[in-house]
Amino acid sequence: MSSPASTRTSTTANDLAVAGLGTPGVRLWAVRDASGSVVGTTGFETSADGRHALLRSVAVSPALRGSGTGSRLAAVAMGQAASAGAARAWLFSRRSGPFWQGLGFAPADPGELAAVLAGTTQVALFRRTGQLAREVAWSRPL
């Protein structure tokens, strides 16, 4: 696992929310190239009861897009979330719907996501800033 600082570099370069990535309950993974640079990230945080996982920070450097790296990273996060006891994965994405649909995700109600994952850093941030009303939610069983 990479440090939150190096993960933040990857996620900010891909215009993703970085709030709470250093929180103890957030689990993160990174892919590094031969020089050690972070070229892909993924992670998740879970609901208080552990039954729901909010995928975070699935990002791949532009040079690796279309290589399957993003799909493999998402599979790692979903597999780890399922192993931790989560039965359903959720995420926010306004731009990458076709990618997520290809991985079995379907459009979901952002309010439902916010209800089942109320204690997560990203949901709290989106509520506080008013961003939740503009978000597109996705979900699938694990």
C-alpha cells in the first residue's frame, strides 16, 4: 500500500476527491511503475455495520487507460471489501458511468448511498459542501 500522500498525487491528477484518504478506516492500494511512480490507485471505506463499501480513488494514469489496470484495481477493491464482509459496493462517478456499468454497476439513488454510508468521510464532505445533490451514484452486489 502506498502512503496517503502519494495516493493523493494520483487522485488529484485524476480529479478525484481526496478527503479522508488518510483516515484509518480507508483501505488503499496503489500500482507503481518501474521507477516507483504511482500510476494507479484504488480504495474503499465501509459503513458502520460493514455491510456496504464505498469505493474510493479508482484512478489510472492517462498512459495506462484502456490497459485493464482500472478494472483490475476495481476488482481488488471489491474483492477486499467482500472479504471484509461487505455485501454491496457503492460509488460516486459523474464521468465514468460506462466503465462502471462494464463492471456490473447500475445507477443508484445518491440519497440511498448517503443513508447506508452516512459515516464515511466522502459522504460527510459531499453533504457539508452541497456536492451530494450533484453526484451520480452507482451500486452493485459483491
